[in-house]
Amino acid sequence: MFRRLVPAVIGGALVLLVAACGSSSGTPTAAAPTSAAQPSAGRGGGPAASGTVAALAQSSLELQNASSGQVTVNYSGDTTFTNRVAAALADVTTGSCVVVTGTGTPVAAKTVEISAATAGGCTAGFGGGPGGMRPQNGTGSRAPRPSGTNGNNPAGGGRAFGTVTAVSPTGFTVRQDNRQTGATTDVQVSVDSSTTYTKSEAANSSALKVGECVAATGQTDDTGAVTAKTIVISQAGPNGCGTGRQRNGGPNAGGGTNG
């Protein structure tokens, strides 16, 4: 009797073991789907896409970025275009908005970026207007105060951001607002023959050219394509359109002017 029970017990155990193994090796849980979607603005508040224009179509363009690869940017009649073009001291006028980089205090300007003020003045970004851009190393839908400023006096000097209140043949005065205290400070800026100027001006899709630099803001779908709300154009600088690094509200998308 005992000998007959042992095979039966062993057989039953084997059946249970096989069943358990079959249960654990069933259809695996599906992995969570991945998505190429990106936020409507880039990390750090930058654009959704930036880089060099690789191809143009009737209502879209292909952007090539060394860091993120190729991205499709679609645009329409609702897209706002801004072009970054060469400028001069004559374009610095009372009431205009400027971002100045240079050295010292007063500031000896190396670069001056000019934008027209809007209803928000110069406090909502670079000119508060469409497509303010950072000098040399980036373009974006708008540019903040230069890195290192505290809204009043630039830390360490050498920079200024705000509204131009006076202009002379050798420089101009910039009124900076401190957003925390509401106080204003006048910063004197001097210029010379080595100072370079750029300005932002309204444009349309005809300004787009292969090889130029573009920064686009807008909604990104699950394929990574961007439906552009704003597109900012500039020419590539000596280092091309940069690496696409997004910081302080703008990408490292362009080096020169477009015009």
C-alpha cells in the first residue's frame, strides 16, 4: 500500500510544480509605452526645438540638432516669426529695450541686442516682444535678464538689461527695474567701433533658409514634431548653431545675425 502511494504523491507534486511554472511564465506584463513627446517648452524654459534648418517644405521645416537629432517643425498663419538682423548704434533709441554684455562698471559694451518695447515694457523678457534672443549663443522666444543680474545692478558688472532712457554718440543709459523691490537703477553703457549690434524684427516664413538657425516654441506631439507658436531665425555663427543646450529661456541655437 505504501509503495503504491509514493509514486502517486510524487506524481501529484510534479503536476503542481509544472502548473506553478506555467503560471509564472505566462504572458509577461506589457512594458509601459514610451513616447517621443516633449513639453511645449524645452527644459529650463527654452524652446521646444532648436537647431539648423536642414530642409524646407510648404508649411514645415526639418531642424537638425547635434544633441537631439532631427525634428519636424510645422507652422501656419498663426505662427509668429521673428528675425534677428544686424543693427547699429542708430537703432538704439529712447524707449527701446536692450540686453548688453561687456566689461566693467560703467559697462563697456561688446554686444548690444535691441528689441522694441511692448505694452509690458521691457520687463516681460527681451522687449516683451516676439522672439527676443540672446547674443551670440542662442535664440529663443524671449530672453531673460542676463545671467548673473539681480534685477538691479548686474552681479560683477559688465551687463545691463532694460529700457534705454538716453543716447549719445558714445553710448547710452539703461534703466533697469528690480522686480523684487520695485526700485530702478540707471546703468551707463559706453560703445566703440568694436561693439556689435543686433535687433529683433517681425518676419514671415519667407525668411527661412536652409543652413540658418531656428528656435521654435509650441506643442510637441507623440512623434516629437512641433506645431510652432513662435519661430525665431538667426544666421549661424562661427560655431554653427551651437549644441542646442537650453538655458535661461533660450537654446544654444545660433551665433550670428540674419540680415
